[in-house]
Amino acid sequence: AGITVVCLPQGGCAGAERRTTAPVRLLRSAGVRVTAGSGALRDTANPVGRGDPLEAAYLLASQAGLRAEQAYALVSTTARAALGLPDVRVEAGFPAELLAVRGERLSAVLSLAYSRIVIHGGRIVARTSAVREYCDSDGDAATGLGGLPRQGRPDPGAGPRN
């Protein structure tokens, strides 16, 4: 029937009495095209909303029972199709429309704990930095801080950190 349902897992619509996530798996199994978005920023339904599609995908994976790949597709390729936008092509001569995330697996990327950049029309339009710091266990005993933090991954030869 050409129906598309847009799910807003971060808070729904302003003034909505009930705040529940749409039955995404049920709708998809019935042949309804489902996409997802982040909704409005800081409205009455979601007063601390960030307008972050990755957060919407995280919520779909954690609350609606979708795999990380399915949840990400709802906020990316399926959302573009619902808006009538063409598929993204990463090739010379096509405008760059990308989300680049420093992460190893999509399920980890949805944890929102990784640095990322958003490229629109070939230009960086947003950048989010996430810094992980690891403390050495033999640090300053007087402060109890465990030494100066190191950025990046723990030294693989150093063994587990406390």
C-alpha cells in the first residue's frame, strides 16, 4: 500500500499521552516500510533530546529487539528512501554524504562512545569527540588517581588494568 511509518524511539510527538516505541518488528513483518528518526530537539516529549540518529538506532536495538544492522538501516538508508533521497554512493563525482565513526563493530558504534564526523555535500558539518582514558595502576598514591591518564587503547602487553 506504499505506507511508511516513522518511529521516534527517543520520545515520540509532543503532547503524546503514552510514550512507547512503535511495534517495529510487527510492522515490518506486515510489509510496512518502517524508518526511524530522532524527532524534535528538546520538546515537551523529549526535553533532553539531542537529535541524534545513532541514539535512535541504539534505542531500537536495545528496546525494540532489532539487530544493530537493522536498527542502523532504519535511521540511514531506509530514512533516505522514505524522504525520496537517492542511495548514497561513495565514488568520485558524487557528493559526499557520510557518517564516519571510529569504531570496530556497528554494535559498538551504537553505544555512542566513539568519535565521529558527519559529512554533508562534501563538507564536515558536525564532529563529536569521545576520549577514552586509561590510568596506570602504579600512579600517585597520595592522590589515589592512579597516575596520568593515557588516551587510546590500553597497551596489549601490559595485561589487565584495575
